[in-house]
Amino acid sequence: MAEPWLSLIGLGEDGLNGLPPASRDALDAAEFVFGGPRHLELAGVAERGREWPVPFSVDPVLALRGRKVAVLASGDPFWHGAGGSLSRHLAPDEWRAYPAPSCFSLAASRLGWKLEETICLGLHAAPFERLTPVLHDGARVLCTLRDGDAAAELADWLTAQGYGASRLTICEALGGPRERLRSCPADGFDLGEVTAPVLAAIDAKGAPGLPRASGLPDDLFQSDGQITKRPVRALTLSALAPRPGQHLWDLGAGSGSISVEFCLAAPGATATALETRADRADNIRLNARKFGLDHRITTVEGRAPEALADLPDPNTVFVGGGATEEMLTALWDRMPKGTRLVMNAVTLETEALLIRWHGAYGGHLLRAELAEAGPLGSMRGWTRARPVMQWVVTR
């Protein structure tokens, strides 16, 4: 086996002093060394150093394929580091990794937290809303932050979300001579200047967090009223059966509530929300950000079936209503074999369409009638919602 040309070297805040012999040998052998300014300074590589481009790109490293190249990363290159970005472009025999303890490992060891029971997030280049799906009373979260100023911003955000009583421990320059850990409640943040690199440890207290079952309360979503209501949404999510890594087409997405809950239900699940109206598309984007899912939900303004040609292939498709024979035919032809289709109907015309297609292609047909208690004069009575017919079929 040929000697790998690329070395991925984990570097801590203690610089060269913390490198084991194998990492040091790989660094010394490199003609070119890529890293952030802080890493290059810690490693003392002088004229061999190459700063990462802004915006970040692995192209300069790949352009030197076959030369002796080292990449410096914080701690473990494959934990929120450059390792994953590079390895997807390389054969296994082209690189070798020399990991060091990650900042998450260092923080857990300082705090006495079990790492396997702690949520670890990279928020150095992501919004605080990414915490929304995982925060709850009693949760423990470790998250990297953009810079020192972001520590106070995180405290303000936690307080606004109902987690002001959380214990916030700010970990500065872990593993090096400047290391410092300081704690305070989120709603009483008073730590003053914070030194980067910085990691925050959140011992969450306060709000109960998002329910784990499908069918979130309607008022959690920004909507103009065009939303799949909670009971029907719960039935729909059950029929969609989200699985990790699957991609959903949410056609006629309205508020995007189906897309949001689909992505919340399964790790790595993604969605394309197709909506014809610009104002509703704005609501979808707002809801995606609010739930910390803007990196997993793509909003497309357009109409099916015309807009479907350029979308990534789905594993699951949801149509909330308003389908026609022509639209359904085009959709059926576009969907790959094995795609799961869930359609809801509230009009007689769409019900008739689903009945015909169920007769032709099988699947499961369900009709649900729901009623909620409401005022009736001085007493109470049942207010009936429109019946919903649901067709579930695999292409």
C-alpha cells in the first residue's frame, strides 16, 4: 500500500507539546500545512503554512494531491472538523488521521459529564435554533461557539426560550495554558470578556422542550391558517413513517408543519417544501429556522408537477389536497420505485380521485371524522371538522 499523501492531525491548545510522536512526524514530513491562523501559529509551521480560504473550501488541499500535505484540526478531525469534508473526495489509502482529544471530550472530563449521555453540537457556524429540537429540562449539551461574544448571546437566547435558570459553563481555550472554566445562570450572565476558542456547557433547566410524539400544537407554527391541523398531522406523520436519512416532498406545503415534523421525527431526514404562494413560502422558511431545521428543509416556490423535475428524488411524498388526475399521473411517473405516497383529501372531487387510484394501485384507504368540544350556547357541544380521506401507497 502506498504511503498516504495527506495527514489529518488533531491539534490542541497546547500546540506542539501535546502532539504524540506519530503526529509530530507527520507534521514534520509535510511540505504544505493547512489550517486556521490559530492552528498554524500553534504548530509553528512558518512558510509551509496555508490558511483555509474564506468561504471554506477543500479545493486547495485536493489540488496538491500526491504531495506531502498536512491538515490541522481542533482535536479530532472527524468531530465537527475538516476530516469528513476531505475524506468524501479521497480513497481510503490517500489519508491517515492522527486524532487528539476533542474539545467535547475535554469539556466532559472537566465537568464530570458522561459523554455518551451528553448532546454535542457545533454552533460555531450555525444558529442557536439548532438547540431547539434537543433542549429540555434536564438536558446536558456541549456546543462550540463562534467567538467570545457568542457566549453572552447564547445566554440571552436561552433566557428568551424559557431556559434562563440553566447553568451555563463557558470553557475557554480548553487543553492549553489559557484554559478557563466559569459558570453562571443563563439569566444572570456576568462573565465579562470571553476568550476564544470557546465551548459552552448547558445544564438545561426550565422549559419541558418539544414533545417527541407527532402532532405538535398548531400555535407553535407561523401560519395564515393554511396548516394541517394537529390531529390530522399526527395521522399523516404516522402514515409518512419517517426514517433516518429519508427525503420528503411536501407538495403544497402551506406552513411547512409536515416538513418540520418529518425532520424532527428522524435523524438526518430532509424535506423539500413546495409552495406556490410567496407569503406562505416565507412562513415555511420562518418555521424551518424556528425549529432549527433550516439546513434540512429546502423551500421551493412553484407548482406541481412542473416544479418536480429538478428536485432531488424523494423517499416519501405528501400531497395535502387539491390534486388532479393530470398532476397525480405526472407525480406517479416522476416518483422512483419504492417511494411512499401519502395523500389527504377533503373535497368530494379529490376523494373520488383517491378512490379510483386506490382501486387501480392498491394501498391503504382511510377516512377519519373528527370533532372537538366547543361552546354551544351556555353549554358545550361537538364541532365537527371536515372528514379527511387518506390514501397511502408505495409506488
